[in-house]
Amino acid sequence: MSRLFNLENPIWRFIGNLADLFALSFFWYLLCIPVLTAGNATTAMYYVTLKLSSKQEGYTLRSFWKSFRLNFRQAVILGSAALIAGGILFIDIYFCLVSGKTFSYVLFPAAVIICIFYLIFTSLLFPLLARCENTIKGLLKQCLSICLKEFLPLFSTVIMTLGIFAAGIFLFWPLLLLAPGLSAYINSHIYNRIFEKYHLNLL
């Protein structure tokens, strides 16, 4: 019976992790409402999940707000740039689909390839910002270099994230309550292995 109430019990650790992921997801959704702080919310969420996935204990919400404040300026700039680039890509793909012109069928595959690389690049950018300290230019160069070298593992993180959100939307809506934190936590295991390979130490 004493094992049941032991906080180190795997069941309690699992429940504790679920509570952390729910809290992270809640604040991620909340801070994405202003749109401009979506990059900050993503960076702060990954700051916590990168620690959780590497078994570094800490105060979840305290760590979240620490990262939110610490990386505020860079995350706003990078997040805004990512939103603008994503909007342009969406318009390009939409134009290719509805224009019906011959050249649009030629441009569409190129737009899709660019979109895939955009998703991989942005999915790594904010965990990278959470992981290490660098200038914006340095982060972009670092992110591009890692994307080119680790394309397949990073592509799997994009598929994982899209799959979890799709499952929440089309199969089991309560999963959406955990989707941001859960996908970040799962992906953080992959990101940590990549970051360790390039000797990028967690802040």
C-alpha cells in the first residue's frame, strides 16, 4: 500500500506528467491568441519539455514563464517572421489550387516542397531558441544547418505533431487539450538527441 502513495510510483509520475502537459497546453493556447506571442509560447513550452524529456526536474510553470521573459524579444521577431512567411506560402499554394492555369500546376509541387521545409525549419527554430543562446542571425544559420543534416528525424517531428492534432480534431477531441504539450514532449526526445550530437547545452 505504501508503494501506491509513493510519489516516485510510475503511476503518479505519469499523472504528474499529464498535469504538466495539460498546463503547458493551456498556456500555449492562451498565449497564441494574441498571435504575435505564439513564438514566445512555443519557445517557453519547449524550454519545459526539453527539460522533462531529459529527466531534469523543476517547476513547470516557473520554468515556462522564465523562458517566456528571457526569450521575449527574439521569439516575437522570429515568430512574426514565421507567421508572415507561412501566410505567403499559404497564399501561393491556394493560388496554385484555384487559378486553373497551366503554370500553377508546375509551381504547385515546388510550393509544397518549400512548405514542407518551412514546417521543418520552424518546428526546430523555437526549440533551438529554448535550448541555446545566440543572435537571431546565428540561430537562423544554425537552424538551417541542422535542418539540412537532420532532415528525416526533423520531418518525423512534423508528422508527429500534425498526427496528434489531426487525431484530436477528427477522432477524439479531448486530445486537443493535451496536443501542444504532448507533441512537444514527444518531439523533445528527438530534439535532445540532435542537440546533444551538436553539443548544444540546455540553458
